[in-house]
Amino acid sequence: PRETAANWYNTCALEYLLPIYQAMHVELISRSVIHADEVPCQVLHEEGKAATSKSYMWVYLSGTDGEPKIVLYDYCSGRGGDHPIKFLAGFTGMLQCDGYSAYGRIEDVVLACCLAHCRRKFFEAIPAERRKKQKLLDINSEQAQEKPDDKTASNEKLSAAQKGVEFCNRLFYEERLYKDLPADERKQKRLETQPRIWEEFWSWLETLSPTGGSKLEKAVNYAFNHKETLMNYLQDGRFEISNNAAERRVKSYVMGRKNFLFHNTVDGARASATVLEKKCLSPAKKYKLYKSSINKSIHFVQRSLSSSTRGQRVIAQLNLSRE
């Protein structure tokens, strides 16, 4: 039955796969760069909350530090700052994130705000008919990209919102040229070209007087409110200009959510967070942890199935897979 299979999934995840998750968590906190993001989810049966209320799945992953990648999900009942503070306890490096104020409560970290979020604010301020024609340069695109015009502020063909997007595009174009360079060299190349673009951007923003309550005003305020953290990536070549790496992991969860729609229980949500992980520890440690966890999971299912003929067939299949 589906309910029995779901219970097996939860038990195996929370009792036998959890040690792998915990080992990855310890390793992640020791890294120098972490990306973070969060996405709403729904849990039907959670104490003190209505079935229609929002919960959140947080994602944390290692950055461009030359070490094996780690991606962890963490289910929480809300979106408050206490959740990332608890998960990231002991972390003292660079935290790459969006402009959500909860991340600002985390102590002993350097925040690097995502330029893609800033650009999105200006993009949303472009009228719909012009928005369709507006290009958004992507660092990881394999398609050839034309270098943006350097005379962004004086281009009379562009609206103010479009100019904001183009300033960001110029920075993304430069980043694409440097993305495969070693960290020290990437930092050097950035400092040769990008501070000038930032100076032009801030000077141009000072000349604007957007209508109160408009989308353009929100974009301008967002940029000014995060001026320092938007530029913090210039401090180290290991840091990224955007938090797109975390957003891609969020999309992975969202794609799965389109199929399962919601979590029935808190245990189910936590089990999903435990299983939805990607890591690469040292080969010896990885093999030992996986072998122990998978064997325990198989033995648990075997005990549950041993009383039925159908169950015996499933046991035979599991044994074959283990071999």
C-alpha cells in the first residue's frame, strides 16, 4: 500500500540516512562559501498550523571553493531568521543570498547579495511590451553573447528600468569572461574592469527621481539598500556575483513538488529534506556511510515484509540490487 511505502521512506530517511546528512552538514559549515535560499512548501498535518498555511524548505550548498560539492535541504515551519541562524551555527565565511532581511541577522558572516535579484527588480519595472525584447545575459549560457554598450546611462533609446538591466548585463558579461579562471586571477580581472561599472551605476541611480510606489522606485531602493553586499563578491575570486546556484537547487525541489504537491506530515517533509541531498565526501568515508545506511534500510524493509509471500519477492529483489 502507498501509506506503508511512505512510512518505509520516512523511517529509512530519518533513522538510517540521517547520519550521512549530518556528516555533510558538519562538512558544509567548515567551508568558506555557502549559498542559501528558501522556497514555500505545504504540510497538511503540522501541529498548530492550518493545512493551507506555508512552511519552507531551505537549501544550502557549498560555493566555488575547489572542494567537492555539498547540497543540503532543511525543512522548517517558517521563514524567520532563527532557522538559518540555527542551521549555519559555527559558519564564519561568505554567505551568498538574496536581499531577504533574515540573512542579515546571521553573525560573523560576510553577506554577498545576488545581482540577479537586483536585475530582476529593474526588469519587472520595464513595461510589458518592452520586456519581451529585453535580453538578460546568463553567465553559463553556451550561446554567443554580444558585448553590451558601455554608454548605458546616456543611451536615450532605453527607459530608466532598461538602463538598470543593462548595467547589470554589463557586469554579467564581464563575469562570463572570467568564470573559468582561478580564484586569484578572477579577482584581479574583476578589479580591473568592474569597479568602474559599479561607480557609473551608483552615479546614475543618484540622478533618478522615480514615482513613489512605482516598480522603478522599488528597484532603485533595493539597489541602494544592498549597495555594500551587492559588491562584496569583489573581495574574493571564489565568490559569485549571483546566487543562481542556490536558485537552481530550489527549482529542483519545485519540479518535484509539481508531482507530489504537498507533504502529508512533518516527518515526510524532513525525510524529503534528508534524501534531497547531493554530496561527495572522501571515497572511504562515503562508502562506509552509504554501506551502513543502505544495509540498515534493507534490513528494516525485510523485517516489515517477511510475513507475506509478496513481501518475500520484494526481499529477493532488494538482495539482488545489493549484490
